Amino acid sequence: MFGRSKDKTAPAVEHRPAVELTKVGGKGRPTPRRSEAQARNQRPLVPTDRKAAQKASREVQREQRAKMQAALLTGDERYLPVRDRGPQKRFVRDVVDARRNVGEYFLIIAGISLVLSMVATPLGSTTLVLGTTLLIYAMLAIVVVDSVLLGRRVKRAVAAKFDEPERGLVSYGVTRALQIRRMRRPVPMVARGAHPA
């Protein structure tokens, strides 16, 4: 009464054989069940042998530190600290290391001035104390001017070489310029006066 009438002359539905579809570029293995993946990822929160776990952890950390120290001396990008990784940071290091920076001499002159003022104070030589103080302030002013000039140079060089410069490259370069050349890590890879590539 309700619904469609049943037509006995309806065409029969064709049954096609099942076709196996293969995914192009698949991973080549079946996806693991969730229970298998969870069982594989389960680890005890506290290891059963704590001393052995601590010893293994210390050994891994020691190997990582040794690789990092070697990378700081050779410039190997894979094991450098995160703050020193990347082609832009390497380029900034080369720009800084290729020029003679006033900031690298500031600590030496400040140390000499401090020793002279300590010697001059007991002797009562106010002229020497005043001279060393003025020398430190004059050197500090020269370092500030040199750092501003270096910052502009780094910004121009990075903008000319890279499309999207990272943030903080200027401060990275200025901080490196304030270090004594022999104490810089990663070690300088270019000679003074060389043009960074």
C-alpha cells in the first residue's frame, strides 16, 4: 500500500570483480595496530637499575659534549650549539672575523688600566688614576661607535646575501666582536681582511 511497487522486471545488478588498489609512494609496510604502537612506546617511569641508567645517561652526555667541543673547533654544523647553527650565523661569524674589531682589545686595555690604577692608588698618583679612568671611558666610547658601524655592515651584508634574514643576527655579530679573537667559539674560519663568501 505504501512505498514503491515491486517491479519484477528490474535489471539485475552487475557484479564486478574486486580490483586491488595500490597506493603510489606508500610506506611499503602495513600500518601497525594502535595496541602494538602503544606497547612499543611504553617505558617504565623509573628504570629497574638506576645506577646503570645514570651511568648510561652520563656516557651519552659526555659523548655529546665531546662532539660539541670538536664542532666548535672544526665548524661542523651538525654538532654546533643551536645558537651557532645555520648558514646565516656562519656568514655573520665570517663577516666579524674578517675585520679588525676594537671591542676585542677593550678587555685587554681595561685589565691593564685596572692594574695601573691599583698600583697608582697606594703611591698617591692621582694623575695616573685619572688617566687610566679616562682611557677606559674613551675606549668604551670607541667600542660603542665601532659596534654600531659593525651592526650596519652585518645588516647590509646579510640583506644582500639572504632573502629572509633571521632575527638577532646583528646582536650575535656584535657579541662575537667583543670577544678576543683567540677565545671565540666557534673558532674563526677566515683570515683577517678576507672577503666572506
